[in-house]
Amino acid sequence: MAEALNQKCMACRVMLRPQTYNDVRAGNRIIECESCQRILYFNPENEATIERTNFTTKRRARPKVDSQQAWFYHPAYGEIGEAFLAFVNASTNSTRRVYELHTGRQLGDIVEREGSFRLAFPEDLNGVIRLNGNWDEEEIDGWGDELPMVVLDALTSDLAAARAESRHSSHAAAPETASTGHPAAS
């Protein structure tokens, strides 16, 4: 027997095909290594350690500054507390949606103001962390009053990556917070 770890057979160190590795992880049937013919098994405890290591050392993608949509984490949004803020720029107006961090429920109504979100909602951009996220406005409207779990998980995961990156950064100000100051600074 041999452990399948990080897409390799740990006995012969040969890379496994992605489907073979997924089958071993699923554990629904016996899978043999195509190279050494050992029976492969998967130990999720070892895999989780590797995923956490890669997660903290891998650089996260930077959100585009000039995108038509922006997602932010706000640590203390009014009486709500921790929240995700979603801004969408249209031709001459922008909208803001506020979602509770842990449940993904939309709080309050959609607010629309004239101008891009940086000019229309400057009071909401102090002390925030910019997140990756880009969904069509029609899709966002289709979600109704609650973020789908896949979206909530993606935002939460990116927030954790941003926090880990800022802890390990040697810069005085993290890029996520440096770009959220006065609108003229961007």
C-alpha cells in the first residue's frame, strides 16, 4: 500500500493523473498506482496540512482597480459589524449592497447614487479590505436577499488570504488598504 499525497504516489513518487487522484480521494473503490501497482489510500489530515501551507505562501490575485464591480470587507459597518460591501458601477450611477459577513444575508435596501462607487460612497471605504469577486449585476439581483454559499465561501476565503498576506507583508501599508483612501488618490 502507498499513500496518495499532493497528486503523487508516495512509494514511487510518480505523479498521478488528476482523475486517478480524485478517485483515490473519493475512496469509493480500490485504486492502484499505474507505475508501482501498489494500492493507493488517502489520508485527509496530511492533505489539509499541505493545502494550508500553500494557502499562506501563495500570493492572491489582486482585484483590478478600474473594474466595474468591487467587493470589500468592512470590519465595523455601522451597527451591523463585520460586513461585505458590493459596489457596481453603471453608466452614470453606482449601487451598494451590504451583506452580513457570517450568514451572507443582505442587510437593508440597495442604495443607488450618482457617480462611480469611489465618489458616491466614500464614507464606506475607510478601513476596508478589497476582495476579489466579479459577478454580473443581473446574477447578483437573482440571488435575492442572500449570497449563495459558493459566493460567500469565495469571499471568505479571499478575505483570509488577504489577511494572511498582510500579516506576512513587509510593506508598511497593505495594497488593499492603501487604495481605499481618498478617491483622488487612486
